[in-house]
Amino acid sequence: MALKTTVVVGNITNLSDARYCAGMGVDYLCFPAHRINPKTFEEITGWVSGPTFVLDVSQVGDIKATLEQYNTDHILLTTHQLEFLPILRGKKLIMRLDSSLINLNFHRENLPKEILFLLAEESQIADFSREKGFSTLVKVQEASSLESLLQQKIAGIWLDGSDEDRPGLKDYSTLEVVLEQLETEV
């Protein structure tokens, strides 16, 4: 299955979400290090193939120690964590924008080349469009805004997974609606 744009699903904490998203053709799965232990991360990523795995360290205090426990080449961090770039050498990065930086004169050349995408809210699209040299992922809250977003100059969308009701029991309605709208015929 192919999707109309790049799709990243964050907040992956269970195998059900990971398998569902992989089956739907999602490009990246992002695991929050503060909510998933290294053993569970390894088990889930061992069961799933297709998407690229990203580790979200945006709410982790000791990034260096965290990276030693997880095997991944893609990292999500915030603009407040740019000081850790030296220990992230060789990693591909997604940077979540802090709302306090929106009014700064942010230029692509001021960011490290390892940053693949900026993660932004819908209201920030104009500030960080491809025209300004940014590959921007936009966080989608509901399917109704999807068509207008796809007309914008964005690199893709960001969705969030959710907790299971109990192991193997899950409501995919939010993800399902958006991913089905993104399906294309191959």
C-alpha cells in the first residue's frame, strides 16, 4: 500500500500500533523513550518490518545514557536539546519545534544537516515551509484538515498512536480515518 505523503506515527508504545501502522504503509514509527523500556522497544522493532524506527528523547534527561540502551539511527529531539548534537553525530534527526522559537528568524542553514524534518503544528506551516528550506512534518489532530494540509508545501504528516485498552485490544478509528484518506492506488 502506498500513501500520498510521508507519514510518521509517534507515541508508539505497543506492538498492536506498530504492526497496524506498518501494514498501512507508514514511513516512520516513533517510540517515546520515557514511556517504553529498551527491552520492549527491541521486541517491538524485532517483530515489525518496513517503517524506519525513531526514538523520541524529547522528554529524557540523560540523552547519552538513553542512546546507549536503544539501537536506532533516527532520533526525535526538541529545539531546546540542540546542545546535545555532538553526541548525536551520525544520527538522523527530527526536531520538534518549541513554540517560543516561532518568532525567531530561523534559517535552514543554521540547523545541522542531519535534521531530516521539523515537526510543527498546523499554525506554523507558513513559518517553516519548503520554500524556506525546511522539510516540515505537520501534526494532524483530525482528518477534516487533511486535504487542505496536503495542498501546502509540507514534507508529510505526523499522527499519534495511543495506548491499548488491553493487550491486543485497540481502537484504531482515528488512525484509520486519516490513513485511509492517504491511500493511493499503485
